Amino acid sequence: MTDPATPAPDGLFADEGGCLRCSWCRATPLYRHYHDHEWGFPVDDERRLFEKLCLEGFQAGLSWLTILNKREALRAELAQFEAEELARFGPAEVERMLGNPAIVRHRGKIESAINNARCVLRLRAEWGSLARYVWSWAPQAQQGRPERLTGAAVRALTTSAASTALSKDLKKRGFSFVGPTTMYAFMQAMGLVNDHVHGCSVRERAQAQRAAFAPPAGSGHGV
């Protein structure tokens, strides 16, 4: 805790009780809840991983807060991001979704989510699970990452060697809206890296969960 009247370090803000958090989640209670309970914590749940892969694509050109506010509506329209069901969607479902103002009405992004569902089914047939594949790309080294993450350092971390390699491999497999920056945001959110700023009240908790987490077994690409 810190005195709310004391200016917070770069990249952090203090709430009314003096709790320090990463400054990007300041806008709304929903954003703070996402920061405190989801962002940066390791995930191996198949549906959540696929959902985040799709939602990062929907975010392209938008803010994550916009997507977070529309997440429930997107879940309802996109079969709760159950890949087997979503893969069966066709032109009729796309046209229906384009008429729903509660979601991101972008034909390319909607069609991408359906395409990526089909791609992930093929990937699972090869790897056994999306989780095994994703965690095989967890970085083994922290090259280029400062020992203490300041706000400026986190803002500069928009891609990495691992996210670039993951993006390239996914594109080869037919996935879309999976550029290196999008994949780095995915890795941040799913806990493959911990980019909570040093001093953030959540950083150590996310770090402890990552230390206790056993990634699904699989050959590692770790870059």
C-alpha cells in the first residue's frame, strides 16, 4: 500500500485505498478486476486460450477495454468460443453477427474467428491440445527484458523473439489476425510472461502462480 496522495511510480497508479496497480487498468472497475484476476496468470484451459487468441484478433485497432466490455456478447455470438461448434459456422451466422451492435461488427475479424476455430481443430489433432502447443512457445530466456520492469520498459515490450516465432508458425498453419504484437499481448495475458510493473500489487501473486504452474508436456520452442 502507498499513500494515495503520493505520486505513484511510472506505470502504476494508487487506488483510493493506496493499492498500486499497473496504470493501464485504471479506467473502470471491470478493467481492474481483469488486471487483478486474469492478466498475467498462467492458463492451460483450452476454451480460455482459444477465446483469448480470437479476442486479441478482435482487438486489432481497438482498445482492450472495448473488447472487454463486449466480451460477453462476443461469447454469446461465437459459441462461447467452443472451437468444435464455432468451426461449423458459415455465411448465415456471419451475416447474423454483422447485425448485432453489441459486438465488433467487422466481417474480417468474425470470419477470422471461424477460420481459426477450424485451424485449432487441426492443431489439436497434431499436438493433442492447444495448451500443449501454446506453452511450447513459453520463453526460456528473458533476453532484452530489464531486471525490474518499469512502466517505460513495459510500454516498450510490444513484441519478442518468441511472439514473432509463434506468429510465423500460426500463419503457416492458416491462422489469421495473429501478428507478432497480437501474439505478444496474448502471451502477456495468458501468463507466458509476467509484465506487471514492479511494485504492482498483483505482480508477486502472478509470479507465484507461474512458479507453481506445470505447463502441459510437449516439445519446447522456447525462444
